[in-house]
Amino acid sequence: MLEFGLPRVPGIRELYLWYFRRVLPRIGRLVSRHGEAYSYLPASVGTFPEPSVFASTLERAGFADVRARPLSFGIVHLYLARRPATLTSAS
């Protein structure tokens, strides 16, 4: 699963937040011609759990080998997990 995140590197984080909050919504409005396009995205990303918290959630849900891999300075995270094979009652 691929999810947006917030970079932790100083400088990059501030630049990204400025772009994410100021530029991206304007581009979304221009392209889609819809006033609210992309406005939800910064709020949505801001409320998504930290990678370690989300990885723990996946483990509690029964997934194994859970990893969160930051990409592009943490702007996105790739979550990798394996669903364990379930036992069947075929025997």
C-alpha cells in the first residue's frame, strides 16, 4: 500500500508543506475546475497515523512481516505486509 506522509528532514518538510498547502490545491482547482479539488488532501495526510503506528495497526490486524519504507524523503511511504496463510478445514 502506498500512502502520503510528511517528510521529517528539516527544510524539505517546510518546503513540502508550503507546496502541499498553497500550490497543490490551486493546481487542483485549475485542472479540475472544482473549487474544493485537492483541498482535503493536506488535512487527510495530517491525520493519517505515523508509519510506526500504522505498521502496528497492520500487525494487530493479523498481518506479518510488516514494514514501512519511506520514499521521496518521506513524502510517501510504501507499506509492505504479508497475510499469513489461513488453515482450512479441508482435512
